[in-house]
Amino acid sequence: MKIEHRAIATRHIKNTVKFTLWGRAAGRCEFEGCNKPLWKSPVTQEPVNISEHAHIYAFSEDGPRGNRGITKAKLNEIENLLLVCSDCHRKIDAQKDGGRYTVALLQQWKSTHEQRIEVVTGIVPSKRSHVLLYGANIGEHSSPLKFADAAFSLFPQRYPADDRGIDLSMIGSLQSERNPSFWKNERENLEGKFTRSVKERIALGEVDHLSVFGLAPQPLLILLGSLMIDIKHADVFQLHREPAGWAWPPSAPTVPFSVQKPSSFDGPPALVLALSATVTPDRITDVLGDNASVWTVTIPTPNNDFVKTRGQLAEFRKLVRPLLDQIKAHHGQRTPLHVFTAAPVSLSIELGRIRMPKADMPWEIYDQVGQHGFIPAITIN
Amino acid sequence: MKIEHRAIATRHIKNTVKFTLWGRAAGRCEFEGCNKPLWKSPVTQEPVNISEHAHIYAFSEDGPRGNRGITKAKLNEIENLLLVCSDCHRKIDAQKDGGRYTVALLQQWKSTHEQRIEVVTGIVPSKRSHVLLYGANIGEHSSPLKFADAAFSLFPQRYPADDRGIDLSMIGSLQSERNPSFWKNERENLEGKFTRSVKERIALGEVDHLSVFGLAPQPLLILLGSLMIDIKHADVFQLHREPAGWAWPPSAPTVPFSVQKPSSFDGPPALVLALSATVTPDRITDVLGDNASVWTVTIPTPNNDFVKTRGQLAEFRKLVRPLLDQIKAHHGQRTPLHVFTAAPVSLSIELGRIRMPKADMPWEIYDQVGQHGFIPAITIN
């Protein structure tokens, strides 16, 4: 019997037991209060394995704590092993009977350590984002947004939360902006779908973060942005022309925004975004009269492909939010602000996002319809 | 050359690399956003090693991401390996050139994951406690407190923060309580040392937690407790007779406290702790006169060895704190409360700890001097 027993009881610990013990201990000494990293020198920080395996029930019958209460087969299993540093190993095994390092105490320490490690390492910032697609007909062209293209551009900052996204588009609409009922129908569709597919799901905790892709006439993009005011965690994307796609280029020079203020504040106030194209003053006075007070946000050479970084969206928000306050201070909160935009899609959405419904002036948003010039499209009040 | 190269380039990864990778990854998939535990089945929770090793630079020249930019010798080193689950391994290696899983991205993921693990697993509640010793002569006996005995009794809840402790005792005092200057000298010593050795070190952040061991005449123990009012984290210990020592027994029955109220509230108020011994009424009326209003906290059979658990200290605090408010409500805040104690050392300290200096009545604390009965010893105002 004795010979057979010795044949079974080997000090060999399987590699997979060692691997998983390292993982569950996060490579730290499990002696309560020690927690020392065991993969590097505490003196020089050089990589070195300074771990040891302490048996809770002793390997040999007359070892510390003995081995009554465990079968031989379990002696080298993970539940009987503590990953420890050499100093703590000696303390645990210093006395013949284990002394104050009892089986129950060591089991409790192992369990507490490994539970703590599992809990704290399980907490990671979620990379899940719901892909929000919003396409509406622009002029005579429909704008089918493809989920796959949008989802691909989230990487590596975020991953799509599902494989469909949330599509707010009015599918199969044949209307164009010239049709008088276009704005009413698109607005009802957008507001209704946004409430059902976004707001209610956020309230239920199903949606934490949105990645927003819009291709639509600018008043609808501004409206979309204004619906997102309660949504703290959203990234707005821009469809780039060179290189084509929604993904942000790795790096790009930024373009400085500037603001032109009106010389007098007597006429009806207008906010003009002359960013993707220049907007000549006559285009505004044609609509508002010669005394219009025109506030213009522009860049040195307006063009449709200058938004190349997420940082530019932040700069735009930081510039325009105080500008809205300034305009209100000159013209009063009840006066309607006439909004004319020639802007990249992302900035139209961002303009809507910074609107504060209780503090800002009402907005009359115009759309540019080919040779017809600017026509009133949407009011946000 | 080719043959030699093949001889060097082996897929073998050293065990110590695998161990430390498991530790640094905390056994979780390092693909950013995955974090899956690799030591158990996600379906059944059974222990199983489901890990794989992903090479950042490919093992073979024409593998994903190739292996330009790394020496053959470093291919199987920890810096070139990600601990991953099978699903994520396939994604990383699905395309011939790695696709969007570039070397730079995978290196960043590895680094972010392992830094996060090191930081979050490094946070542990400290078990360090400063051992506070306070011994003063009791009657004709000096009370040398031994650091080693005290420190031993902290285990396993706490460990001593250093190997000396903080000793507030007046070393070599030959005075006894009968000496008129005894109280004045001991008080000055205790208050002075407490400020220098405890309060100032707490303010400097050097001391987080105190383990308090007192053996001294009861008025001085109450004074010590009253000095600790700003110290949130402290454990008070009791010197037990059976079994002898400061360590708390593993478990013990608790003894119920009871309160006896005076029949009239007209005379001078007295708080009596009749816990380690009975205190007959004449002992109080001898001092305060026949109309004394005596509030007594007692137990069924007063004795010196009934405090056996930390829980009893908490019960005592919970009983006496509202009792102090009740006494004040009857007698007024400015009236001195005469305090007579026959109590285990731990409860005398706890009585001082629950005193609220701005809200409570002044305390006149008496000491029992052999056959002389109670004599005024210390005033806390």
C-alpha cells in the first residue's frame, strides 16, 4: 500500500493548473495583505518569475497542516494551491502544524483574493455603440446609408452593439425637398422613430452610446441633432470624399473657424454657416431684407471635405455654443434666429446638438433648393 | 542559412512566459473589449483552459502582419504575445496581412489591458494597523505592555504597521494613584504624547488605523478614549484572563447589558459602570450625598472577564451613546456628570470614545483607591 501511495503522490503540478492559478491570482501573491506582483523583480522591475506554489493541505502527511481532509489526487489541484512569493511561503510553512496559518484561513484568503481579482478585472469600459443611421432624400438623390460601411468606421474605438443598427430613415420615400409636404412628413417620421428607437431604448438602459451617421438635407440633420440633447454619449461621423468613407483619417491638419459679426443689431438676426461653400450676403438679404444682422461662421476656403478629425467637431461646438449666447444677448431670447447652413453633415448635426431648448432663441431653419435660393424648411421652438 | 533559421524559429513558448502572460492578463482575453475569462467554460462555468497565444508579429514570414520589425529570438517572448480566446484569435489572424489588426493596434491593446490589470489588482484594503500601547501604574503594580503580545493579537484581521508600535506610557514612573500629583502628571504625559505620536502622524497620513491596548487606571483609559474622538478607524482590545492574552477568542457567548435608571432626577447625576464588579449604592452616596441620581449600566453577574467579542464593544457603544443623551435631557448639558467605573479596560476606553465634547455634559471621573473608596481623579470638560 505504501508503495502505491507514493507512486500516486507526486509533487508534479499540471501546467494548466499553474496557468489558471496565475490567471485567477492575477500573478500576485495570495497571502492576504501581500499582493506582490510575481512576474517582475520588486527591486529592478525586470521580468522574472518569482512565484511559488504553497500547498494548503501539505503535500506530505507530516508537512504543515498535514493532509487529512483531502484525497491524494486533489493535493496538486488548483483548489489546494496558493500562488505566493517566497517570503510568504516561508511564513505559511514555518511551523510543523502550520501554526496560525490554518487550512480554513488559507482557503479563505485564496477565495477572497481570487474573487476580488475576478470582480475588479471584469470591469471594462464598454466599447459597444449603437449605430444610428439617418438618410433622407437630398434633392433628387436618395441617400441609402449602408450599415456595414458605417459600422466599419467605428473601429478601433468602438464596436457596433448589434449587426443592424438603428435606422431612422423613411424607407422608399419618393418625395423631394420641392414637394410641399416633404418637410412635414420627414419631420414626423424622424421625431416618431427617434422617440421609439432611441429615447425609449435609452430609458430602458439598452443603449449606452450612439454613433451617428446622417445624410440628409441640412434642416433635418439639425433637427436630428436637436433631438439628441439628452444623450451624453454620442459620436457624430462625417462622410469623407478623399479617402472616401466614414472612417476618420489617422491624422489630418485642422482648419481654423472664424466668426464674422454684423455691424448693426437692428435687423432680424441670421446665423450663417458658410463652411462647405461661400454664402454671399445677397442670399440672406433676399430672404430677410437689407437690414438683416448676419452672424457668419466660416473657414478660410469653404469646401465640402475639410472636417477630418473628431477634434474639429469639438472645436466647432466650443466656438458656436458661446456664439449662440452672444446672439441672444444682442437680439433677445424671443426673437427668431434665422439659420442658413452650407455645412458638412457632421457639423449640421453638431449645431442641433448644442441647442439648449429652454435657453436658446427659436430657430427658423432654411434649406437651399437649387436656383430657388433659401426657403424656410423647419422651425425648432 | 535557411536551415539554421528554421532551427532557431520554434513555436515553443517557454512556460515562464506563459505563466507571466496569464498573470499580466489576469487570465482574460486581451482583445480589446472581449476580456473573457479563459480559465472556465463560459457555458458551464467548469474549470477549463480555453486560452490561446496570438503572435503580434507572425511566427512565419508570410503569417498575418509578417515578422519584419522583430528578431526571430523575440517572436515567442511575452512582448510579442497576446493571451486571447479562440474567437478573437481567429479575428486577429483572419487576413493574410492582418487587415485592420495591425502590429501597432495589437501592441496598444496588450499594453492597455495589462496596465489596467496591474492597476486594478494592485488596489487592496490595507491591513496595516499601528499598535497603540498605553500602560500606567495601577495601584502599586506597574503595567508593562509588551508590543509582541499586542501585535500577535491583531492576526488575521490586521498586521502591525511596524515592529515597535506607539507607546504612550510614562516609562519608569514610580508614582501610584495615591500620590497627589499622579493624575496631573499622567494626564500631561498622555495628552502630550497622544498629540505628538498619534494626532500629528494621522494628519501627515502616516497612520490609517489604530489597534489600542490599554492597561491603566480607569480615568486615564476614559481620557485616552476621549482623545480618540477624531479617529474613525480604531480597534480596542481587551486583556483576557481565560485564555490569557489580548487575542479575541474565536467565538463566545455574549452577555446582555442592562440599564438601571434613578427614581428621581433632582440630585447630582452619576453614571456608574458596574461591569467588572458590583458597585453598591452607598459607595456613590458617600461621595455625592443621599439624593444622587444614579444611572447604572450593569450585567447579570459582574466579572472581569466577560468581554469576549468585538461585537460586545459595539453593543456597549450602542447602549451608552443614547444613554448619555437621555441623562443630559434630564439634568441639563452644563451639569457635571459624575462617572464611576468598575469596567474591563476595553469598555473604559470605549466610554471615552463615544463622548462628544461639544454636546455632552462635563465629566467628573472618579478612581477607586482601595479602602479609601472613590476619589475624584480627572475632569473632562
